[in-house]
Amino acid sequence: MTNTGTTKANSTNRRRVLRNFAPLLIDVAVPIGTYYLLKNGFGMSILMALALSSIVPAVRTGWGVLKSREVNGMAALILFVNVVSLLLSFVAGDPRLMIAKDSAVSSTIGIGIIVSVMLGRPMMTAGMKPWVVKGDAGREAAWARLHAGSARFRRAERMFSLVWGVVLLAECVVRIVGAYALPVDTMVWAGNVIMVGAMALGFVVGGALGAGPMAAMVVSEAKSGAKSEAGKGCRAGEVTGACELVRAEPAPAGLAHAK
């Protein structure tokens, strides 16, 4: 492939990756980033920051309902989390309750993810798929074939989301226990440690039970699909590198003797 062809292929792959990540960025990164920017960057109150950061998921959820009569799961979940946090902010006058309130976000997202698994639409797939397919058309096609025809693949997909749902619920429990069992000054920094530990656990266990096996299946299926396409080309009389290699292979001894 020429340099021009390679550049075009890389550009196409980058566009595919951005297209895969766009919904996740809009539904998750934009609302969360907006909240912290308004609260820490512009010094707004928690209530005002939460209210303003809810605009994007609210618009996304409403647009999805109007356009396709379908609720955008992740956008609706982020909107729900923000509403819960707003309501809890009104009653969080006690420092310990204020710390425990942070666990509401983890528990709400965790429950939402587990429910999505039960409904057969694992919510964490949106964040995991781009890392598996890597913007490659062959892997995209392999993913579609496996999702349609492999029970093992769909089971691993559900397991990945289930792991994250359970981990986030466990983080919620640990935060609540720590909020009332440890000194407030300790929990101020320990809460961040718990969050980082939960994220690390989710990546390790979710990768081992879900994303890792799925990636291996996608790679294997993509290679099988490529060989199948090469075989079709040979049967159609195309002179390709793969066909030339096949034709160049010596016939088995038995067949040669028979000839």
C-alpha cells in the first residue's frame, strides 16, 4: 500500500474511533466535565453546577424520545444521577451525610448498569467496544457477526457490564461505612482512594471476564472473515497475493501421486 493509501486508511480509522466514542463523550464526559468546571473552575454552588450540567443529558434524552421513540440509556442515567444528587444536596447539612451522599452517584449508576444487563442491553458496551474494534472495519464486522450468532460472546458482554455494576455498588457500601466509621478528615482523602481502587478493580476483573475474551474472539473472527473473503476472491478468479500463496503451496504427497 502506498503512503497515500496508508494515510487515507489511518484517517478513516480515526473517524471510526471518533464516531464510536462520540455518544459516550456526549452522554458521560460532557456532563461530568461541565459539573467540575462550573463548581471548581467558576466557583458555582453544587446545586447550580448540577442543574446546569444536567442540560446536555436532558436534551439528549428528550431528543431520543422524540426522534426514535427510544430512551437514550446512558444520557437518561446521568440525568437521573444529577437529579438524585440535587435532591440529596438539600438534606446534606451534616458533614458525614455530605460524604455519604457521594456514594449515591456510584450506587445509582451501578443499579442502572445491572438493570441494563437484565434487560439485555448492557450499558458498558458503549465504552468498551471502541477499545476492542479499534476503528477497524474488519473487527466491526466481526463484532456484528459474533453479537448476532455467539452466545459466548453475548455472555462475556453481559459479564463486563455486570462486573462494573457490582463494583460500583460495592464502592457505595464501602463509602457509606467509611463515612460513619472513620473520622471526617480521613474520609475526605480516603473517598478518592476508594474510588480509584474500585475503578482499578473494575478494569482488571471486567477485562479478565468480559473485555479480554471478547477482544480475542473478535480478532479471531476478523481473521477468519479475511480468509473467507480471500477464498471468495480465488474462486471468482481474482489474482491476489493470498491466492498466489495458495496456488504456490505444494499438493499433499497422496494427491500428487494420484495425479
